[in-house]
Amino acid sequence: MEFPDTSQFKVSADSTLNSAKEFLQNERGDTNESVSNNKNEFITDTIKENIVNDENNLNINGNNEETSLNLDDNNDKDKFQNLNKTKEIITDEDEKFRINNSNLNDDFKTVEKKNENLNEDKTEDIKDEWMDILGSGQLKKKTLKPGIPDTRPQKSDVCLIDVKGKLEDGTIFEQQLMLEINLGDNELVQGLDFVLALMDKGEEAEVIVAARFGYGTLGLKPLVPPDATLYYHIVLNDVKQEPLISSLSINERIAIGSRKKERGNFWYTRDEHTLAIHSYRRALEYLDDTDIPDEHTEDQIKLLIEERLKTYNNLGASQMKISAYDAALISIDHVLNCQPKNVKALFRKSKILKEKGELNKSIQVIRQALQIEPDSKSLQQELSILLAALRKDNTKQRDLYKKMMGNSLQENEAADKKKKSTIYSYKWVAALSFAVALIGAVAFKYRHHTN
């Protein structure tokens, strides 16, 4: 049999090894790095072993230089057989590694699926878990979507929230998007204020609020009945630190201050006077008419001062409701210092002085109010009440004075009687003693004369 010219089989160890690697790479493509390395090592060892045998058969020198091949027909046949065997080995090994890679990929997919299932289970556990915030069952929170860790708002921080409130029957009584509030300023029901302090930025939650921390026994007409449990869906969209009030424009101050004043009015109408006082005080911080850095008009300043005085007036009324009369008098005087003819402030000051027992001053203040509004029925009635109270008080004082004076006269008369009685007793003792002495003297003289 005649074979082709063996000069075409002039090879070197490096070129054969590189060719085999290229073949494997084309056949197999990109696979797992660790698996490919092991595979290449095995094939490299196999190829090297065959090449060494080929070099011995072909008498290739150690410098890998090209040499002539003086092979007889039998050696040529062996060469082709060795190359075919090498190719078969490569093909078989490549198939084995393909199978191994496929199995590994299946294992990886199984592990990933298990991890996904575990994460889903954990998420479901979190979603299904209700947090009993107060431990009494009256305020509960369930996280629907976690927020950014360690981003909880602090007191007075500005919070932007989406809030939706429902009753047990599904009736929606409140729904607002991107509502801006200051945490802890009682701009929401107390239950939501507590819950927001436990939420992270971006968190979405459901909240159940019992009546005690919602709208209580009064409810919220016309939608919320008394003693109703409230169901909220709330999202904390953003949290920002409260800005310095001095950095705000006059319009921003008026807007925020008025909002807080209105919230104070809301609590006042519900007889929640402590909450109202807090809201009014926070409003006054924004309605301060000093240190306004930006340009402003007289009308803006006038509006700010008017809102400030209204807030002070309402604050004084709330303080009166909790019998804090000294503080209430200070608040009302703030109003009268700027508006001495403010009838409402004069009326409240008169009432404060009355409660402090200063009726004469109270009557003077109410008469000032009547000079401004002489036809006011309420002022006339209040003056009549004050005058009647003054007469009654004067009567009590006179009675007390008489009583005090009467007791003093009686004590003096008793002392005089006692003194007179003592003198009279002394006189009787002296007269009796004199009579006894006189009788004794007469008896002695008569006896002596007889003898």
C-alpha cells in the first residue's frame, strides 16, 4: 500500500499540544472554569504521552526543530493509528466533560431554586408576622415591604407618607398621597405617630389602631363612629431632617405654622387640650416674626403676625381649659400687647382674672371690652355675672368681718363678767370676814362685862 509523503507530518510537541487545545475549546465552548482546567490537564497529559511516543518513533530532536521523517510503511500506519486514537480519546473525554458540566449546571440550578424558595419562605414569614407594638393588642404593625435599614425617622423629622385609612367594613375615611408631617407633632392619630417611629425609609406596612389610639369615643364625623378600630395602609416615602426655621422663607413659615395651628384647633374641638397646646406651641415657632432672612412685604409680615396672635389667643384658651391660669394670662397678654382692643382676648383675660379671684380687675377688663362693643350681649351678661359675684363676695366678707368682730365682743363681755364676778366674790368674802370679826368682838366684850 502506498502512503502519502510523510513530510506533511513534520510536527513539534508544542504545535500539536496547541492544536489539540484549540480543538477542545471550539468543541466545548466556554464552560465552568474549574471543570475546564481539570479536563485540560487530563488531555494534556494524554497528548504529551502520545507525542513522546511519536517523537521516539519519528526521531524528533530535543530542540523541537523540524527533522526529516524516514519512516517505512509500517511506521506510517502506526502514525495514523496513533493520531486516530488521540482524536478518539479527545472526543470521548470531551463528551464526558460535557455530561459532567450538564450535571453540575443541573445541581447549580437546583441549589438556586432551593435558595429562592428559602428566601420566599422568609419573606412570607415576615409578611405574615404582626408586631404588637404596645404589648396590649391595641396597636399592631405588619411589614409588607421592608425599607432601607437604619433609616428610621427621629422626633420632628419631616416625613413624606402615603396613608389610607379604612374601617372594618372597608369604608375609606382617609386617603392622602405624599402627605408631609413632622414626626411627633400630633399631625396624625397617636397610633400612626408611634408606628412611623418604627418604620424605615421606603417601608410599606399595614397598621391596626384601636380606638384608644385613634379617634376614641368621639369618632370622626361623619365617617368614623365612636370606639372604631382603624385599619391603615401606610408607606414611608422619604425622611428628611427638619430644616432650620430661620432658613425658611416667610411664606413657608406661614404655611407650616398655619397648618400646625389648624391641627391645634382640631384637638381643641375634641377636648384634647394637652395635644392642642403642643400643636399651638409648635405653630408659634414657625410664626415668629423675628429673624426673617429673605425679602418680604408689609402684607406678608401683617399676615404672619395675625396668624401668630390667633395662635396665642387659642393657646390661652386651651391653657384655661386645664386650669393653667398663669400661663394662659401670659399668652393672652401677648395678644393684647399688639392688639389692645382685641375683644376676644379681653374677654378671656377677664375670665382668667375671675378664676384667679381678682374680681375687681376682671370687671375693669370686661368694661374695656364693652367700650369697644357696647351692644355685645355676651359682654353685658358677663359683666352682670361679675358684679353679682362681687356683691356676693363683699357680703361674705362683711359676714366674715361681723363674725370675727362678734366673737371678739363676746369674748370681751365674758371677760368683763368674769372680772365683775371675781370682784363681787372678793367683796362678799371681805364683808363676811368683817361680820365675823365684829361678832367676835361683841361677844368678847359682853363676856368680860358679865364677869
